[in-house]
Amino acid sequence: MTGAPLPVVLIGPMAAGKSRVAQHMASRYGFDHVDTDRVIESRHGPIPELFRTRGEAEFRRIEAQTVAELLDDPRNAHAVISLGGGAPMSPLVQPLLAGRTVAYVDVDLATVRPRIRGNTTRPLLQPDPETRWAQIMAERRDTFERLATITLDGRAPRTVRQLARELYDALGAPAVPGHRKDRTA
């Protein structure tokens, strides 16, 4: 393939649509898709439970280990890897992204509000999901922007299809024949 180096790593805040963009990249353009949160859940159980029983620090260690493993796995050479919203904040994850193609899905509260309103499953958004999301995004925006090699405007009314096409075009690479997988491990 020509263009940006693969795999592509998708970053952005919670509820930005990273996994949906990666799934569209897989189904429409033939990339593999791996979601770090799904891999973690397949190995350790639900993330909210992992947070509750082992704490955020242990979750972040597991997350960094998972990201390193996925980036080093040759099976992911033609993949779009979507990271959890907090993964890029980790000093364990940031060096893993150096020299990689990192696409940041930039969104605003108005776009994610319908996705997070009343949410009780995301531990970091409690007790007030909208207020917490805005606070977390304000704290993380600079890091997302610094790590990104590609920035996608994910604000409404942009669609997942439009974001995936924009990412595909930014990669300057054709689809990968025979690769259409959405894996959890």
C-alpha cells in the first residue's frame, strides 16, 4: 500500500464514533478493525466492572498493554484500531503512537449529547454525563490534537460514512483485498 503508514489508530473522546468509523472502514474499504475496548472486555470482562474492582490505574495499565500488543501484531498490519477515549492520555500509550498514523475524531458536546444523555455505563461520565464529558474533553483536547496526524471533523451533521471517506482519502491508499474483519483479539 502507498500513502500513510498502517495500521491507523483512531483517537478521540468518548462517544465520538471512533468504533463506528472503524467499522465502516472495514465494511466499505476492506480494512480490518480492532477495538481496544472490545479486546479488553473479551479478556477481563466489562470495563465498568474492571474500573470498579481494580481501579482506573490498573485499567490504564491493561489498556496500554493491549494497545502495544495490537500495534505490534502483524495481523493488524492493514487495520484501523480504535482506542478508548482515555487511552491517548496515558504516558504508557503516547510513546506507542509515535510514528503511527493517528486519526483524531474531533466532536463537540452538541454532537455527542444524544449518545451520552442519561448514560450510566461509562464510569468517568458519572454522575452528570454531559457536564463530565465537557470537562474531560477540555482536559484532553490538546493531547488529541498533538498526537494526531489526521484530524476528522466529526461534528454533526457529518455522518460516519463521510468521516470514513475522509479518512480513506487522507490515507491515500486503496482498499486491502481479502481483508474485511472486525476482530476482538
